[in-house]
Amino acid sequence: MSDTGRQSLTDKAGSALKPDSQKTTTEQLGDHVKGTGDSIASTFQPQSEKSTSQKAGDAVSGNSNNNDESLLAKAKNTVGLGEK
């Protein structure tokens, strides 16, 4: 379950599992907009107010906003599905 205003972990996983090369332009744009919105929400939501599952999701998706590549992005790049 995600916190109010945040992208659910299921949505994040579904987006990450489909290679960008198989996504339509609309899907890629939607993923970007949702990801950016979720990142902004993560920035403005204090850690103390995040649920345990949201903290875990932020750690996996890289929404801690410390400019580190997310674990999900690292995994996608390792198997050749990422943007790099």
C-alpha cells in the first residue's frame, strides 16, 4: 500500500518490468510523469511520516533523492533493459 499522493509499489514494478523499447511513447511519457510526481512527493514527505512499506519502496526505487541510481535502475541496466 502506498502513502497518499504516492505511486504504488505495484505500479512501479509493472512499469520497471516492461522494457522501454516495448513501450509506446505515451507509456514512456506517463512513466516519466508518474515517476517525477512520486519523486517530488517523496521529497516533500518527511521520513517520519512515511509508512514502512513506502520507506522500503523509496529505497528500492531510489526516491531517497540523494542522486544515487535506484536498485531497480541498476538491475534494469545490468540485464540491458535500462536507458544506459
